[in-house]
Amino acid sequence: MKRNWHFFIFVIAALGILIPPVQTQPVSYASRVLEETYLVTEPEAALYAPDGRYAIIPANGFLDLELVAENGPGDDIAIYAGRSGSEEGIWPEMMSYGVLVKEDGGDWKAIGRGSGISAPEKFELGEIRRITKIRILFKYDENPNLGVRPWRLHGEEYVIKVDAVEALH
């Protein structure tokens, strides 16, 4: 059976015209450090795409960034974070960072905790429709009654380091 290749090429070309390519949203990263940022070294390093430079957040510090993100299907925000310092003698679940977000004119709302073990860590906005600000807070434990005291282990302070924050929607 002889095939008409011209016909197949025509069909493939027509399908390419009739089926538009999948449109993807442009990637958006945190674009500005907010004044409320507290105890953070080199906060500007967390802006824009991941580049291997880090904002360093010590115990009780927090990094406030301008980030516009919308609630969409699945994960809404990705944080490229790591941790540094000696972990010996400290429970891993106590070593995490909190993620809070803010809508225009609203209050800060917690959306999750990250460990800094693998990047990026992803978070959903839940019932929040759209945010304009994000806060990454480092405390040793989420229990406010426990109290937080700085620990030094073998002369090395434990910190959370943030390379980038990405809006996925």
C-alpha cells in the first residue's frame, strides 16, 4: 500500500495551526525587600531568580518581601531556602521557618512551615485569593510559650538562608 506523504504533512501542519501552543505564565519572583525586615544579613540576595546568593535569617529574624502571587491549582509559592550551621543536639522539627503572607490591607496569615532541607519548598495559599507580601520567619519552635534563645553550637550559629521566592501563579 502506497502512502500519500503530502497528505500526512498537510494534516500535521493543519493540526499545528488548529491546536494553539500551551501558554505558560511568566515566572515572577520577589522584587523588593520591605522595611519591616528584621535581623537579616544581605536581604537583597533573596530577590529575583535563584543565583546562589543568600539572605541570611538568624533566630528571631524575618525577611519581608514584595511578592504578587495568586491562588491557582496546586502549589502557589516556591521558596528556595537552605539551612546552615551545626544541627547536632537540636531536634530537626524545631529547625524550621514559618511562611506568612499578606493580602492588600489584610493581616499576616500563616500558610506553612519549611525545613530548608530541599529546595524549592512549595506552599499553597489555601483560601487566600491573592497576596502582595510574604514573610519568612525563623524561630526555633512554633510554640510561643517555649521562648526563643539564640543557640551557638561549636561556634557556628544556625541560620536559614533564602536564595529566591517565586510566585507560581
